[in-house]
Amino acid sequence: MSFGTEACDDCHIANCCSQAEVCFADPACAGLQNCINGVCSGAPDLQACTEQSCPDCMTEMGVNLFNSWVQCLEVTCSAECG
């Protein structure tokens, strides 16, 4: 999985890989990630698109695991991933 730049990818691997692995081990979280990337990546309102296009993946556990992974990227890799 690539996040656009080598620096961002390296930061993700070094700091957030465990969160990604936990997410991808959960069918709802993995499905949510795939749906967002496949359907909502260019949407002007990501939340609305996700709620409309990915309802089967919007389980509490799936959303929590996905948010944990995203939070790791935002907190730990914000400089590298911009």
C-alpha cells in the first residue's frame, strides 16, 4: 500500500503497520478501507459518501479500527504525509 511519497510510506511502515494489520484482519475495517479508496476517495464529503456507499462496513468495530489506523497516520506521520 502506498500513501503517495516514499517518506510517508516509510513512516507508515515504521509507526502504523500494527494498526493497519489489525484493521485488515477485521472484515468490516478492511471493507471500509477498500470502499473508501474505491468509491469515496475523490468525494467532496468523505463522511457522507462513506455512510451512503459503505453502510455494510460501518460497524462500530470496523470504524474504530479504521479510525485508530488513520489517527496513527495523522499524529505520527503528518510531516511526512502532509
